[in-house]
Amino acid sequence: IIARHNITVAARHRAYDDAKAMYDYVRMTVAAKGPEAFRDTVTRQLKTKSLPPNVDESVILNLPQTAGIYIFEDDTGAPLYVGKSVNIRSRVRSHFTNATTIAKELKMALASHNVSFITTETEIEALLLESAKVKELQPIFNRQLRRTTRQSIFVRDFDDSGYETISIKNTDLSAYQNLDDVYGVYTTRSQAKARLEAAAKTFQLCPKLLGLEKASGACFRYQLGLCKGACIGQEPTERYNARVELALERSKIESWPFKSEVIVRISDSRSIIVDQWIVTSVVDHAYDEPVFTALDNGFDIDTYKIIRSYIRRHPESVSLG
């Protein structure tokens, strides 16, 4: 480009001189073709679906255009990233397009040597399988769904006067027995504490009863008029406890609303068997046998969120097992 357009460059491969050469080229191009044509060309170039240098194009072309999960692998076959989509090929290509603008995507694209996949019949199967595979394989570029051996949870209890109290405990939730008393699940203790502090401020909850402050009498917020006096028995327990429930209703684990395991129909030919928010299997009605079984027999917060969301949106799909 420099030679073709006779652009003067004092020193090649120097930051300022290369940037100046690009600036001069853009000015010449805009002057010759017009700003609109230049913008259109740049837009087309940015949308070009490029491929990483170590992945053969045939690998991408052989990806299915159906629902399922995909796994980016390095040169040894080790998993780098697990994702899900209703169109695997399209979603994988979008990663490579974003590699020009997102640092994480660029690192992943450069490290990738292959893309494997597992197809599913429905999107919810892909969601469940993605969550399970991330926890099983522990890919380095997955962070949100990766299993942490211990989580920081809110545990609800009552003091001697009947006021609800919240304490933060570090535990392995998959082995925790009293899920009805879990009012929040967080990756770190600092995240949990920040959520409690925000709830105390927004709903005028007592920091002493939330375990955020130690005091023998009234809490410090009461002295500022920011606590209604639950810490000294001044506010009725029913009123205070109702506010705690309201403050944490979105983060607490919902009690299993059924008397036994349930069958949740997810398509004309598929159902999932769920008990206590744990998916035990996915059943194909044509064969009347499991096509996918749970990779973890304990409670999993991500599976819980997926199943609860689906049942709320499709209550008609649920029948007793």
C-alpha cells in the first residue's frame, strides 16, 4: 500500500510512522472514493468471518447448524472453551469474528486447533449439557459455569426473639442438606457480603441480624435512623421478617414445589426427569430409555436456575413421575 500510493514513511515498523502512514492512506482513500464508500468498505471488512490460523476451514464447514454444544481444543486435544447454541456453526464463526475486537476471543482463537461438538434435540438440553461439561472438563476460558468446590451462601435462621438472621457460610452446595434455608449463592465471600450490605441499605435491614456488625445493643444504623430497631426488639418480628424475605426472594433457593420427581416434556419426543431440582436423565420417548444422564448427582446451582426458569415459562409441560 505504501509503495502503490507513494506514501512517505520515515521509519518502517515504528509506532508513530506506521500510524502516520495509515492516516495518510485513509485521507487519500476518502478523498478519492468519498467517506460513505470508505465506511461501507470498512464495515464489510470488520464483518468478515475470519478463521483462526490453526483451524482448518473444513472443520468449521463440518459443524452442524443445529442445537448443541461445541468445544474449542488446543493442539493436544485439551478443552479450551465449551459453549452452547441453537446453531453451532454460526455461533462458532461469531467467536472468530469477535477475535478482531475482543482480547479473550483473540487468545482463544490463536490457541484453538480443533472444534468438536455434541448435538442435542432442544436448547434446554444444550444448556444442561454445557453446564455439566464445563464442570467436568474445566476449560480455561470458561469462568462463569466452572465448578468451585466451595461457595459462599446465605443461611437463614432465627434468633431467640424470632427475628430472621442471615449468616455467610463457605460450603460445597452439592452436599448441603438444608436447601430451603439457603437464601443466596455466591462465588466469593466478598460478593456475598456486598450483596448483604446492599440489601441492608435498600430495605433498611439490621446489619447486626445480617452478621455484618457485632454489637451488644442497638446497631450503628439504628443510631442513624437507617434501621427500624429489630436489633433491640423495637420493630415487630413479622414486619422485619417480611422485609428480609422481600429483600432476598430473588436470590434464595426455591423449595421443591412437587411431592415427588416430575417429568418435564421439552419436545414432542423428549422429556427430562427432575427431582429436587436435580436432573436425573433425559428420556427419548421413541426408545423409552435415557439418552443423557446427570454427570453430577448433587445439587448444582446452574442446573437449578435452568430448570426453574424452564418450568416457570412452561408450567403445562410438568407431570408427576
